[in-house]
Amino acid sequence: MKKITKIFLSAFIIILCVSNIVFAVEDFNFVFDSNVVLDGTVNSDQNEENGIMPISEEIPEEWLRTLPEEESDISSLDDILESGEKVNISEAVYGDVYASGTTVEINSEIVDGNIYVIGNTVKINSKNVSGNVYVIGNTVEINSENIIGNVFAISENLKISGQVSLYLYAISDDMEISGIVSGVYAISNKFTLVENAEIIRDLKLASSEVNINGVVDRNISLNSENTNIGENALVYGKLVYNGNLNGNLDKIYGETEKYEIETPKEPSTKDTITTKVIDLITKSIVALIFIIIMVAVSKNTTSQFSKMKVGDYIKDIFIGLAVLIFTPVLAVCISLTIIGIPFAIIGILIYAVAIYLSITFLSFEISKLLLKENASKPKIIGVALLVYVCFNIVELVPGIGGLIKFFAILIGISAELKLIFRKKDKKEENKEEVKNEEDKLN
């Protein structure tokens, strides 16, 4: 059996190594099915009626840009990768831009591709960007006259001017829009739509403070504490909001609807106790089923803990902790080989089951320790269930209860491993005991 195990492990390791080499040297030719067609429209089955955030829709003709004839050869497109303390890209780019640094400025007249930027201070001043913009920074300013794609931004301070032909998806503490954006889906602490700014489609926003002083051509959906409608604001669609609504409401031409967010009530002491009792009963029923299975399958009435000392328990805790930490890491590493993904999934499932059953299995082993070796199966089941219930009751003790159960889980995981890897030895011991008994009878 040991030889077979070694052969299997060796073959598995060889497969992983070969797959890594193959994926490292193979050239991948990804073919992306573009939704953009030559007439300037974008094919999309998504719409706002079905609740899915649209990523692309029809692009206004006046926002379209085509490459000059001498630069229309796709094979001549070049990507740019820049990093450093200060990054300034000013030349025309016929490809994607990748940039990172403390201060990043993109001043290219043309970027015929996507922009990917990470920096402390980021300024995108390109006149024309034919793709999407992905940016993460502390202070972000996007001043491009014409961004054909979407803008995805995470920042502390975000300012958008110029035109974004598709959608702005952003998370920012302080967000200000002073240009024209097709639509906005955002989360912020403070949001401002300044005078003469325009959102052509919908504004969907979660923010503590919202200031509307520009134009929204369609609907507004807000989750906000305070919403201020300025004198220069124009809202042509429906406004759905919560919190306080202030300002000139005559600037809203559609319906106005307020909704309330119900604050969940704190459960009473009676409800809390009832919930915990029901939870304990449910867990105990499930544990009882597994304990019965364990008793039926197990032929050994001697507990693993019968000959253990204090040092052995400490060792088991470290073994359980190692399994708890390194199993997910190992699964991720195996999944990176692609061919190892099924093995990683199976390993994670086994890992989850082992954690779930650790307390149940520990209770089963403790019950065998507390009872005599020839105890009946009903007694073992009853004591194991009682131990399991005690573990769950101890868990309710503030502070120390959770810590005790955590250590119990670690010891239970270690005990499960011992059962798996010492199964053969136990069988041999049982055979020897039977043989000795037969010898005595003879």
C-alpha cells in the first residue's frame, strides 16, 4: 500500500510540474469578441429595466473618433508601461496605457485603448480615449474631452470633467462631476453635480450628502441622509430617495418618492434565548446522526486520548492550527496550475467537512475515554451527544467560551488526521488481539 501511495504522489507531482512548464511557455492567443461595430453602436442585451447595470450602450455620433488613415493599421498599435515617482505620458498612444507612481499624468492627445492607472495623485488629461479607464488613487482628476468607454474609479477625491460616453462606476469619499457623463453608479460620502454638468441617463447613488446643481435627464435613485436640490438643477425623471430632501423641489419634473429604511429591532432576551435553544437543538440532531454513524462504523472502543499527556494535546493544537491555515493556501497554489483546480475543489470540500465534524468527532472520542472499553453503543452515543451539547453551551460564555471551542476544533482536526493515517495500525492491532484470544482458547 505504501508503494502505491508513493507512486501516486510522485505521478501527481510530475503532472503538476509539467503543467506549470507548459502553461509558462505556451503562447496564448486570446480572441475577444468585441461588441463595438463600425457604425459606432455597441451591441448589448443589458438594459436598466432588468436591474442589471449596463456596461455599454449606443454611443452618440458626435463622440465618435476614428484614427487617421496613416495610423489605422492595427498591427502598429503599441502599449505603454510606465512606473516611477513621477510619470508623465504625453505622446500619442495607439494601444493600452499601464502606469503607476506617486504622481501620474496622462496628457496624450490620443489613447486608442484602455488606461490602467494606480497612483497617489492621478490626472488624466488625454483629449480622446477610445477605451475604458481604470484608476485607483488618492486624488483623481479626469479631464478628458472624450472617453468612449466606461470609467471605473476608486479614490479619496474624484473629479470628473469633459465627457464620458458610457458609465461612471466609482467609490470615493468626495466625488464631483462637472462634465457630461452618460450614467453614474457610485458610492461616496459627499457627491456634487455642479452647475452646467449633465448626466444623460440615470444617477444611482449611495452617499451621506448629495448636492444636485446640474442636469439629470432621467431618473435618480438615492440612499442618502441629506439631498440638496440647487437653483440651477434640472431633474427630468423620477427621484426616489430617503433621508432629508432640501432645496428647490420645483426643479424636479418627474415624480418624487420617499422610502424608509426600517431599522431592525433589537431582539428581546426571550427571543435571543429561544433562537439559541433552537440552534442548539438543530446542531445536536445533526451531531447525533453523525455520532450514530461513527459508532456503527468504528470497531475500536479505545479512545485516542487514553494514553495522551499534556504535551500531546499541545502538539495536537499546533497540528490542527497548521492544517487550518495551510490547507487553503495549498489549495490556491494547486488551483493556479489550472489542471489542479478539481483537486483544489475536492480538497477544500474535505477541509470544510473536517472542520464541521471536528467537535462531533472530538465528543465521540471523549465519550470512549469516559466510559469503559466494553461500554454499549447506546451509552457511547448518549455520552458523546452530552459532551457535544456541553461544548456548545461553553461557547456561549463571553470571551473564554469561543477560545475553548476554537482549541477543541484544532484538537478534533488533529484527531481526525490520526484516525486516517493510523487506520492500518489499528487494524493490525485488532488482528493481533483476536489472534491472542484464539491462542488462549486453544
